[in-house]
Amino acid sequence: MRDFLQRLPKAELHLHIEGTLEPELMFRLAERNHIALPYADIDEVTEAYRFRHLQEFLDLYYQGMDVLRTPRDFHDLAMDYFVRARNEGVMHIDMHFDPQAHMQRGVPLASVMQGLLSAVRHAERTLDLSVGLIMAFLRDRPVAEAAALLEQARDYWPYLSAVGLDSAERGYPPGRFADVFARAGELGLARVAHAGEEGPAAYVREALDELGVERIDHGVQCMADEALVERLRREQTVLTVCPLSNVSLGIYAAVTEHPLPAMWEAGLNVTLSSDDPAYFGGGMLSNHLACAEAFGWGKSTFLSLGRSAISAGFMPEARRQTLL
Ligand code: ADE
Ligand code: ZN
């Protein structure tokens, strides 16, 4: 099964590039940029990565990315992950990135974009990997800041596939960002949002109705709302589900408790992703293996999930045809 899952052509639709920062690279970049880390060694980092909920993770996630300062740092971060993912059979990645988390600490948007775009070009040339870019807004920051970022990113609009919405969910309903998402739609960008990760099923409905999103990141809390499940099934809305992430953040006690089998049985358009692989115990292959073990899924289920993700990825049609 491991061989099959590794070779299976996979598209990862929900991946935060800042969440791929492995402790080894964090130490290397800290040294290069003369930054003191709050950890003595890699064991201390691993020890710190025990989260009871989303906010505990976010605190360390925003702290960890402080080592990213220059275009070269962002390039190295992304290439480091692209190589690992490609070795796990990942052929396409829709990659979230969080500009506000960098700009807030004085790193210019241009540094982030130059580094990420050069890595994407390099990966497309040398790794046979395609990459879509999702510029994410932090929902726990002011709406006006998100609106300003979208305008400030004008030079990069042609390189973006979509806008997204992430960070702390509870108490930050998606509808607040309706105008920003409407503007992104006018610009021809696709729209996705995290909803129903820790927050209620109502946020999933709100993201669909008020933000016009075509995909929901996570969405697992929809299972508490029968009418919503029926709607998601009817509309075949893509849900980018991240089982190891959900378990790491205490949403479920174990993968065996995860609602993925019930979501699949309900006819929902689920796909598998890793979210923040450096923090949650592994990438695409680990997530697939965990599902195989916990749910007893066979090859045909994984083939079908893989095709769903490839069908929904932000990639040129010609590329999609080579992967299907
Ligand atoms: N940013 C990075 N990972 C996230 C997650 N799992 N939920 C919300 N925001 C995030
Ligand atoms: Zn996420």
C-alpha cells in the first residue's frame, strides 16, 4: 500500500508554505540571519509542537516564521518542501502564503513574492511540479488591512490563482471579508476559505454565501448540520480535509475518530492535504498512510480522492490532462 500511495499522482490543495518550515531549516535560517531562537536544539522544537487547539499552534507558527527575512529564505523554504513533496508523488500544490504575517514584522511583500515566485518557477522547470498560489488573508487582523494588501499586491495579481482566508477561526466569521472577496472576484481570482475547522458549521455556509468561495478548507464541522451536508453534496463543493492536522490540533482524539469516512459515505467531494506538514507529523504520504490504516481504505478510494483533487487544482487544463 505504501508503494501504491507514494506512486499515486497526488494534488495537494491545502498547504501553508510557512507550515512546511522543518526545524532543521529553521535553525539554518536563524544562523544565516543572526536570529536567536527560543529553542536550544531540534528536540526542544519537537517537544514544543504539542498543541491543544488551533491558537496554540498559531502562536508557534507565527513565531517560527520570524527566521524568514530575505527572498532567498522564502525560495529555500519553498524548494525544501517542493522536493520533499515531489518525492512523495505530489504533482501539484495549491500553496497558501500569509503576506500579513511577514509584512507585520517588517518584511516587504516584494521579498516574499520574489522568493516564492522564483521557487515556483524553479520547481516547474526542474521537478515536473505545478504550483498554484493562494494569497491568504489573516481573519484575526483588520478587514481594512486585507483590503489594502489586495491592492498592494497589484503587480502580482497575474501570478495568483486565488485568495484565501486563514488564522484563528472562532469569533472571526468569514462574512466580515465579503467586500475584499468580492474585489478579488472582480479581479478574476478564485476564492477559497478555511471554515468549519474549529469554528461552527454556520461559518461554512457563510463562506459559501457571502464570500463566494469555490472550495472550503477543512469544513469538517459541516457534519453537525444535515442540511449543509446535503447542500455540499448537491453542489459537490470541494473540501480540503487534513486529518493529521485535525488530530494534532485536538479537534479529534485520533485519526480513527475522524469523520472522513462518514464524509465520504455522505457523497461529499473530499480531498486529502497536509495543511502544515512540519508541525502536524508529516506530509501527503503520511496523511494517506494514516487514512489507509485508520479507515481500511483500499486503492480505489485513494484513486478517486486523487482524481478529485487533480480535477479541482488551480492548474492549466493541459497540465490537468497529463495528471488525470
Ligand atoms: N494557518 C496555517 N495553518 C492554519 C490552520 N490549520 N488553520 C487556520 N489557519 C492556519
Ligand atoms: Zn490550513
